[in-house]
Amino acid sequence: MRTRRISALALCFFLAPSLARAKWKIISTQRENSPNELVEHWRTELEDSATAAQATLHVAAFSTKAATLRVIDQPAAPRGDLAEVLARNGALAGVNGGYFDPQDAPLGLRVDGGRVRNPLRKAPLLTGVLSAGSGRVDIVRASRFAMSSKIKSALQCGPLLVDRAAPVAGLNGTRRARRTFAAVDGAGRAALGVCSTVSLAQLGRILALANAAGKMKTVRALNLDGGSSSAFWLAGKDRSFSQSEFKTVRDFVAIVPAPSR
């Protein structure tokens, strides 16, 4: 989404109440074919027993000892789509990245290759930072983030969906869209994923369920740019799995093999 509407969106995300208290349950979880043992592709079907609403999650989960995250930017046009750019860069999987202003400049922190490309920003919507480096992937509140030489990649976005293994209170429960996210379990596993059309509040409750993101228990999860920007791609042995974006975006978050030590 273009951030000329960011102030209105921030109010919508945090002030609009949920229509009903959803009671999501997992209907099925299946591990799909993965390109190798570094990334697990999980497909999870869910249903809200209160409203009969349904959702589908696709998650690329990995051990942070074997793989890590990289922010890939496309500062100049023409720009490729997620599948093209990730395949060209030898990625294992990935999703679209964060928000941009009307002039197409990144909103919030961007770190690539250990260099700060765009500074941390204070904004109601940009509440979390996803970072990777030195065998660790983490999600922290933006107010608690501190840059160090160990961090090789980072992206600021929001809102936080799950914190301390519980869904974050006060998220918008009425505006529905396809959504992408990052998640960590605090114990050496992380994931990137996409969810079919849901609200932010619904996604927070879904990701807080045990085993919603494959077999990992989500401790923290961060919303990435959603709606028409949402995209998910995973390399395959015979063919890749892809849910394409509806518009080309500037940056992506990719899962790549961890560097040799």
C-alpha cells in the first residue's frame, strides 16, 4: 500500500475495534515439498468457529543456524517481481518488504550487508524491527532496537502481531486483506509467511496458536506491507511455489543459506 495514507491507516489499525472475538482453530497442517532441508514449507488451514471464516497460511520456516534473512532493495526502475528477484539472488524463499512514502523512499529502518541504508523512524505504525545476523533472527519493538556490528540485515515495519506468545491487543479487526509477516520462536527458529484475506487482529490470533507456523511456537510476529504488495515465493526442486504481488514493490525479505563460519 502507498503510504500517502499512512496516518489514516495507523488510526485504522489501532483504533478500530474487532467485530467479534474470533476463536480460530487449526483444521489441517501439512508439510509441502521444500527445495532442501534448510527451509520447511508448511500449509495450514484454519477456521473461526464463531463466524465460520476460513484462512490459509503458507509458511517458510527455518533454523537460524542453517539459514538467515537478507533485505534485497531495488532502488531504481525497472524493478522485478518477488519470484524473479529472489531466484536471481539464489534465495530459498521470501516475501515482500516494508512501507514506502509517496516518493518511493523507504519508511523506517533498512539495513543491508551491515550498512544502515535508511534510519530508524518513530511512527505509530512502525512498531517493530526484524533483524538478522550472527546466527540469530529476532523481532523487537522499535523503541528497544539498538544497531550493532552483529546485525547484517534489518527492516522496520508493523504493527507487531504477536508479542510474548500472545496476540497484540488493539489491532484492527475490520479491515481485511492478504497479509505477509515474519515470526520467531525465540529459540532458534524463524519464519516468513503469507495469509489469505484476514484482519490484523485475526492474523495475530492465528499466529499465536500452537503450530500455526508449522511446528514452531510463535513468540513474536511482525506485519509487513500487505494488500496488493503481499507476495510469497519458495524455491522448489521441480518448480517453485509462488503467490505473486499485484504491484511491483521496492524491497524484499529473503531467506538465504547462512554464511560459512
